[in-house]
Amino acid sequence: MEVSYNALRLHPKDNVAVALQYIGKGETVLISNFGEDLIATEEISYGHKISIQAIKENEEITKYGECMGKATEEIPLAAHVHVHNVRGLNENERADIIHHMMKT
Amino acid sequence: MTKFYGYRRPDGSIGIRNHVIVINTVGNLSALTRKVAGLVPGVIPVIHHGGESQFPEDYVQTLRTLVGTAGHSNVSAALVIGMEDDRIAQEIEAALIEKGKPVRTICLNCNLTIQEMVKEGKSWLSAALENSKKETREQCDITELIVGLECGGSDAWSGITANPSIGAFSDMIVHEGGTSVLAETTEAIGAEHILASNAINHEVGREFLTIVRNYDRRIKETGEDIRSANPTPGNMAGGLTTLEEKSLGCIKKGGSTPLREVISYSEMPSEKGFVFMDTPGYDVESVCGLAAGGAQIVLFSTGKGSPTGSPIVPVIKIGTNPKVYEIMSEHIDINAGKIIDENKSIKDIGKEIFDKVIDVSNGEKTAAENQLNQEFAIWRLAESI
């Protein structure tokens, strides 16, 4: 069966979707498990991420429903989300997560 | 309950293969071991390069791995090639005798010429192989199966296709009373809180966090930082951005049932259900530990087509994307890439993996077995003395 979408949102909490094929700048992004279509503001390579919400600086990037890092700058809607605008968590942030988990 | 046909051993364990093996106790007997194995077609050489000049922590780990390998339920009989007064050989022999498994040790420098050693080895192996052919399979419950969960050569699709499908399989086998063992401590760093919060109780959760912290500490002691080495440049080109993202994808193999136990490298689980084994991320050493700890099969997801197999357990390869399956189908058993381009669901592929595990348990050969991929390496903790 021919698929009609070219990106996939993995979890309802996610603010990014994964490109199922190369998506050119200006191309329509049809996202599986997400209500609205977007127009890509940048090119998105196969397997790379696109923002499906505007994301503020220092806001968490959520994939699989979990925090996978933080935005290092403001990321507009339908932009490429990768190492140039996201960082992994630092040691203190990691320790906080574990500490919080152990309390609950 | 799902059934399969396996070999019931005198100690009650169930094998899904009936290998006759030759195993060396120390690295300098490698060539001799390979030579003896080569004289009897069908016999499998299990060769390693440790066993001598090791710190106690490595000696204990090497010994546990060799005993677990030679005594494995997939092994019908084992010939041990050792040295004079060889403690490793004595320990392997004692463990196998206790299990009621046929074992013979031939030692170098024990009043035999090399020629006599080789002749004696060949004659014992020929008889053991003949005996193994008389052993037959009988019906067994799926609760007897221990399946290792592994990945190697991850890509951005690992966490989306193959790993969650392995997770769906893990949930299925655990619900039927079987056991799945997730490995690779390094691959959980950054997502350890999720597995820990999924533990059956606080104690198991804390044990899991401890092995992750210890591994992280050992890496830091060498002056390296896992966070600067991961994701690798190859991972990043594929779309993985952070260590957390890679690890979140990795732990998907564990599915959603509670983590019941945390075990050491090459240690046998004492619980049924979902278990974690402390292993390195290097796939050959990790598969070796899973097998020595009693897993009869290992599931292995790969985005880049790692050919890693095992001398004693079938390794089922699951490709993460359509391309890797297309170009490396002789290495890969299942194409989870169908989730990307054929609209298959994670549940569909999970069921396909489940059916394949039962077929392989009944004797169907995996791609790695057909290719004779028999990698074997024991995780080293320290340098040689």
C-alpha cells in the first residue's frame, strides 16, 4: 500500500516528527499521528526531525514522549531540529531527573 | 501456551541446538583448538584469547563465561583443551559433570605428544557427535526460553522500527511466562531513569542505576566521556541528535513489562520475565555474555548490517530500514523497515519476530548460522598483567 504521509509523530507529547523521506524546503509535510499539515521551512533529511510546534529557547525537545534534550535557541514551527539548535542534558540536569525519580 | 521442540538436558535445562564444541582455556591454545575441531566436520570451535595473566576481576568473569558457554543448554558435549594443572579446565569439567553433560579435558604437557592429543581429541569428538545424533527433540513450553535482546550498528530508525518491535516481542514472551534479557549498559546511559522507574521494586531500580553509574564512572576514569563520543558522527548524519535520543531508542527493546532483575555479565537469570544484564555496548562481547548467561537465542537489531553471530546460540537479525534489508538480506532475517514503507505496525513485526523465534527454536537456521558467523569475545574489565 502506498503511504500518503512523509513524516511520523511517535508520541502524542512530542514536539518533533521524524521525516520518513527527504523533504525539500517549501514542501508539504503530511504527518502520521498528527492533525495538521505543515510547510517545511528548511530541507529535512531522511530520518531527521522537524518541529511540529514553535519551541522556545531552553524548552525540552520531546521524542518518544520523553525529553531528549533542550533547545539552544528559539526554533520556529516546521524547522529542522538537530545538533545546531539542540543540546543533550548536562550532568546536573541528569542528576535532577534521577533524584526526582527516586523520590516518586 | 506456545510450545516448541527442544533438547531436554539431564539438569532440566532446554537446548534448541545440539552442538558438540571444542573450547580452549587460555589464548595460547587457540590454534590447537581450531585444528582439533577441524578434524571432525560438524564440531564447532569456541576460541577466546584470555584466561591467563588476568586481574582477579577478569579471571572470575572469564571463568564464568567459559563455564556458561561449555555448559550451555545448546551444547550436547564439550571437549576442553587446557594446560597442565589448568584450574579453568578443572572448573569447566566439574561444572559440566555436575550438569550431567559429556565433557573431556585434554591437557598440553600431560605426558602426551601433540600428535597423541590431537588423535585422542578427534576420537572423543567423533564419538560425542555420534551420540548427539541419537538425542531427540521433545515438546517444551515457551516458559523455558530465555531470549537475549541486543543491537549493533544503530541508525535513526532503530528506535522507531526494529527496537520497539523487539519490545513488542519481549512483552509477548513475558506475558506467556518466558524470559527476555536486555543488555548493553552503555546504551542505556541517558535513559536509565525510564528503565529504573519501570523496575518491579525500588531495590531492582536502584541496582540498575548503580550498574549504569559504575559504567559511566569507569569510562570517565579513562579520561573519556560517553556524552562526547555519542551519538557518533555516523549516528548524527542519520539524524540522531543527542545521547538521550539514542538511548531512548535503544531501551525500546525492553518493551513495557516491569524490570524484574539485574544480573552480572554471563550470569544466569534467577527470575522469569524481563531482566537486564550488565554488558558493554560492543556487540560481540555482549552477545557472548547473553549466551553464557543461558539465553538460547539472541535478537539483534541493526541499521548498518552488523554480521555478528555466536558459536553456540542462533542470532536473529532484524534490519531497521528497508535499504539495509535490501542490500544485506543474506545477513538479516527480518525486515522491520516494512514499518516505514509498507504500513506494517510495530505489533505486526513483533508477531513476525515471535513466530521466527519459535521456528528457530524448532531448528530453523538463522542467516548468521547459515553464514557461519561465530564471533566470540569475552568482556575484559582491566588490562593484562
